[in-house]
Amino acid sequence: MSPRMLGAFYASAVLIMAGLAIASYCLFSYTISYHQRAETVLITSARQRFLTEEILALAAAYRRGQVAPQAQFLAAVNDFTSNETTLENEQSGLFEARSRPGPQRPSLAALHAQALAFSAGAARLATLPAASPAANALLVALTQQSGPALVAALTNLTAADEIQEHDFSSQLRLLNFMILGLLGCTFAFEALVIIRPFVERINTYTAEILRQATTDPLTGLWNRRGFLERSEIEHVRATRYRRPLSLMVLDADHFKRVNDTHGHAAGDLVLKALAESFRQILRETDVIGRLGGEEFAVLMPETDLPGAQYVAERLRMRVAKLPVKYRDRVIQVTVSVGVAEVENQEGGFDQAMALADARMYRAKQGGRNCIMAGEALAS
């Protein structure tokens, strides 16, 4: 998948997630608002039913000549009227007619008219003298006709609204779960299809950059930086466990003459042949690096100075017998080697490096194609 396509997928996924997040937020806000309105309506409807029964009881007490209930009667009527206004404002469009079996939901318009007529009759009753025939007839109408009918209607309305509120809340929860599910699927898609390839590309690029920073492009060996980093790790390990560690520095003899005589392409071929010879003789655990030009270095874990000298001799002999074919010519090459043992102490590697390098130059001064591992040349 191309970077442009990955970028397009990522932008699309971000837009989808943003849209789903906004939809989820709007749905959550609507759900809270709906529940608040539904709670207000249900509580107020239950309160209206209670006030209806209270008004009927207080009206009967008032007709019996009890003066104290009159104030309560008027207060209850006022509360009923105020609650009805609240219901009219909040209930419109909140609950719809249901198709499932259950209590029949009365018409809101008819119920509001019935409630207003009841409150008007109750308020008129409170203004009539207790002994008047009109008050008695109005009381009978309230207690036997409009009052019980209103209580029954409010009871059916509350029961129907409770079921409707439960059903609609379930639908909102299901819709919210669907949005969250889509959001989760989008996250998973982004993680698997977009982010993972991005991470894999980053890891690949990082590994490649690290390889290029620590590897010699011509020979495939460690470059100076890579060799020193790996050597530091091996030196720490050898110091911790008190294990032997040796180092050799090698330099191709008369390499400038090869470049001057046959050209740099021939010189590159010689360096590649030397690197391949080192790989064939040395172990996988040995650290091989090209320090620069025609100079190489080898760090040998678990190897003391006599062992390193033996390996150096094998390398010298292998290179001396190595014919490098370039076009129609054969180029003979030899190496001079300096060997030193790395001390198990801080700074031991740097000291060994300097000592092996100095011994390598002494090997060159002693005639080349030889090894210097101590005070005497070995050839």
C-alpha cells in the first residue's frame, strides 16, 4: 500500500471517528435531555393524580363545613393548575402512541381539557358558600364524574408513559451501543490497516538507517562506529564475567599501489575479497569491522593472546594464498597484523586498540605480511 493511500485511509478514518464521536456526543446529550423531560413528566403526572384525589377529599371536607381545609383546598387547586401547565409544555412530542399491548394512552388534548375543566370546577367550588345548592351539585359532579374519570385517565397515562419511556430508552441505548461499536471497529481498522503498516514502515526505515549508520557499504562489515559499539558491549560482558578478550588490527600491504596500478575498482574488489576471507576464517561471535581505507579490526571474545595470534596467522596465510582476479590480471595481496589482549578493566579496550594498532605498524616496518603480537615478529 502506497504512502498516499495510507494517508487517505488515515484521513478518512479520522473523519469517520470524528463524525461518530460527534454523533455519540449529540445522542448522549439528547438522551440526558430526554430522561430529564421524561422524569419531569412522569413525576408531574403522578403528582397530578395525587392532587386530584387530594382535591376531592378536601372538597368533601369543605362542603361539610370544615373551615381549615379551605386554604389547603385552594393551594391544591393552584398546584394542580400549575402542574398542568408544566405537563402541557413538557409532554408535547415527548411520548408517542404505542403499537405494543399495554394501557391505552389517552389523548393529550382531551386529557388537558379534562384536567383544566376539573381544576376550574374545583376553583369555582371554593368560591361558593358551603350550604348552597350549586356547591352541592358541583361537588357531586366532581366526586362522581370528572374526578374519578381524571384519576383513571392519569393512571393510564402514567403507566403508558412509563412503558414508552422504557422502550425509547432501550432504543437510545441500542443506538448508542451501535455508534460505539462502529467507533471501535473504526479504531480497529485504523490500528490494523493504517497504524500497523505505518509502524512497520517506521521500524523498517529505522532499522535500515541504523544498518547504514553502522555498516560499511562496500564490504558489508561493521564500519568504525558499528565496530566500536559492538566492541564496547563485548568488553563490558568480558569484564563482568572475567573472560578473555583479544583484538587484532589488520592492514592490506601496498594497497595504494593496487589502486594506482589497477584502479579503484580493483582496490574495491581486493577489499571485498579480504572481507570474505575474514568471514570464512572467523567465528560468528567475532566482531569484524572496516575501520577505514584498507584497515580492518577483529574483536575475538573468549580468546586469549596465544589463541588470537593463532587465528591471526591463519588469516595471514589465507590472504597470502588468495588470488584476486580482476579482468585478465591476478592481484596478490598480503596483510600486516597487530594483536593485543584486552584487559578486564575500564579503558582496557582503548589501550588494546592503541597497542594493536602500534604493533600493526611495527609489522609493516618489519617487512609486511607478518604478525606482531609481542616484542618479536611472527611470520
